[in-house]
Amino acid sequence: QVQLVESGGGLVQAGGSLRLSCAASGRTFSSYTMGWFRQAPGKEREFVAVVSRTGDTTNYADSVKGRFAVSRDNAKNTVYLQMNSLKLEDPAVYYCAATTSVVVTQRETYRYWGQGTQVTVSS
């Protein structure tokens, strides 16, 4: 079992940056592909980014490509989401999640979820 705890959310002006962290418990962190999702009020939870078990492969939603960067440090059991050039459409609760599935952009395949961290962008 994996427990996930996100941190780093907050209020930032449009164009600014935030770095989210997700700390995982357990000794099997490196066995999981790690994803980031977000959910805005009244909307479905959507895929944002994913990083492979070794960290050498990443994938992004088109809406964040070129602005966000996902990475992981398996020695620290932590995955990161660096968010740059934040836009007014980025505010949401951001969740990290863990999966062993090869289908990594669909939330249904993720078994473990964090509690989420709020990101707010002001104009």
C-alpha cells in the first residue's frame, strides 16, 4: 500500500510559478508510475502529467505541455510538478496518484491517491 501526501499549493499571480510535491510512504515507491491530475469545481478530474517508474519518461496533457514539468526522486519517495507560466484556467485541486497500469492518462487506472492541494491563480 502507498500513502500519498501533496504539498506546495497556494495562491499565485498569472504568469507565476509553483512547485508541487507529493511524498509517498512505503518502500515500493519506485514500483509505481506516478501521475498528476487536477479537478476544478464542477469539472471532471483530468490528467495533467505522468512520470515513469525510473523517471526517464514523461507525458503531459496538451493544456500544460511546455509549461509544466514532472519529475521524481525515488531516493526521497517524492514526485514533483513544476508549474510555470500559470494561467487563469489552471486553478484546481491537484492530486498525485500511483498506478501499476500501462494506461497512465486515465484516472480509473490509478489505485492510490493523495488528498489534493489547492492551486489558485489570480489576475
